[in-house]
Amino acid sequence: MVGRLEFGTAATAARIAVPDAGELIEQGPAQQALTAPRHGFTASLVAGSGRPAADLRP
């Protein structure tokens, strides 16, 4: 699972899971979740990581 502070590290994972308010809102291949997130909360985490999506690719 990925928290706010670990999102930059998630780029090294093969798969990630993103929880919000105790509910799993997105899970799947890290590259997909980091470069084309399906959930708005995931997109906001990527945007807040301070790193361009290209830098978050594994």
C-alpha cells in the first residue's frame, strides 16, 4: 500500500495499492497507477509527490 510520504518510492514497485479513508481505491501495476491513475485521489498523490510522472516510472 502507498501512503502520501511513500509515493516517490512506489515507482520501484511492480504493483501498488492506494487506500483512502480506510478503503482500497486503486490497485494494479505501478506504472499504470503512477502515469494514468484511475482515481482522483491517486492522481493528487502523484501530483503532490513533487516528481513528474515520467520520473515515477519504474
